[in-house]
Amino acid sequence: MAVPHDRRPAAVPRTAPLRFAALGDSLTEGVGDPVPGGWRGWAALLAGSLAEAPDGVEFHNLARSGALSHDLTGAQLPAALALRPQLAAVLVGGNDTLRTGFDIRHTARELDTALGALAGEGSRLLTACLPDPGALLRLPGPLARPLARRMRAVNTVVHALSARHRAVHLHLAELPWTAERDLLSVDRLHPSAAGHQLIAHGFHARLAEAGHRLGPPPAAAPAGAGPGRAADFWWMATRGTSWVAERSTDLLPGLVGLAVTEARGRLRGATARLDEQMAGAASAALAGLP
């Protein structure tokens, strides 16, 4: 006997998927974790573990290689706000330190704008402090020290803004990047597949600690053997030279200037003062935010 139309059981409404938007640069785009047709990366790995059902997450990767902090607010933020994500990852600032016109006040303003806008729309934020690019690239001291100084300033800002906007923060800079070669790709600047898995696993653990309901964590084991010396040599011979040349139009002249300033500072015993100046600039940048 057919059930009359007005007495049929109501359909159970389907729970809308969690919207997850990832903003940032090549780290979040997934460079270093190749899959057919492009990159995967830690954000995509994390997206697959945010819900128990395979269709429980709607993932949008807005990150782009080479993005600076002003690219974050100028292009990626409007697209993210249009998506109204419940979860948003914002990782940027590393490329800022590699530019001649680095200004920690500018980086702080852009980050605060992006985090504030997303938090204001109800997004739960993911942030991370970033590893020192000079150490990853094994640059000589006169080049590595000023880059490390800049990266410390960016991380100081990220730590403070993560607390300000109540973000789930991962201490990415503290992971053993330089001690475990398998975690880095052949370019020595981006995570390998294993490195991206480690980041995804770290964010999953931090979200679980914060009380979020999640699916099973991403695999923590490496996806395969890391690049060896032969792979390092082949990358430098076939792609590394052009990679450096493309960035030298802006990066290299600035690094040379930084190295000269660093050498003069060391001769005058002023290295500590340079550190203090950059730390003071980071504090002033935070104090100057609305």
C-alpha cells in the first residue's frame, strides 16, 4: 500500500561539507609534492583528513608560487571571502624576506588585514611560523644571517597575530628540516612529499587538540625515499641555474647589499645591534597595527 504523499517520511537533510580555503605561496600550493597534473601538498593532504566522509570537505587552494604578503590581500583574500570558508589557512611571508624592499611593517599590515577579515567572517584560522630560507639553502654566513634576521621578524609577527586572531598555530620553523634531508625536495627550499605529510599531520594534531571533530590523520610516514646527491646535482644542472637567475633580478642585488652591511657590522662588532634593530622593527610593526 502506497503511503500518501503528505505522510511520507521527510528526507534527512544532507550535512553541508566543510569549506576549507588555503592561502599563501608555493609552500601551500604544494611545490615539492608532485602528482600527475601538478602539485598536491600539505593543504590537500590535510583536507582529506578533516572529515570522516570522503565528500565531507570542500577544498579550495588559492595559494600561488611566489606570492608576497600584498598578493595575499590583493588577490587571494577576496576570493577566499567569497567562499565563506569555515577553515582558512594563511601561510605567507617567506617570499617577503627574499625581496630587496622588505619592510616588516608592510608584511604585518597585510597579514593582520587578511587574518582579521577571515576571522571576522567566522573562519577558524590556521597559521605557521616558517623555517629560515638561508639555512635551508645552506647559504654562506654573510648571506644567511640577514635572511635569518628577517625571518625571525616575520615569525615574531606571525606568532603575535596568531594569538590576536586565535588561530591554530603550528611551529613549522621548529621541525627538523635541515637535520632530515628526506623532508626537503631537491630545491632545498620546499618540503618533499614526506615534508608535506609532516606538515599536514602537524596541523591535524593541533586541530584535534583544539577540539575539532576530524577524520583519521594523514599518514605520518614518508611517501618514499628523499632525493639523494645525484638528484640534487641533476636539479641544479637542469633547473637550479634558471631558478636562481629568474630571482636574481631582484633577490641577488639585495642579498649582495645585505651581505656588505653584514660584513661591515661584524667588523665593527655590531651584529648584535643589527639583530636588535630588526627585533625592534618587528615590535614597532605590531604596535602600529590598528
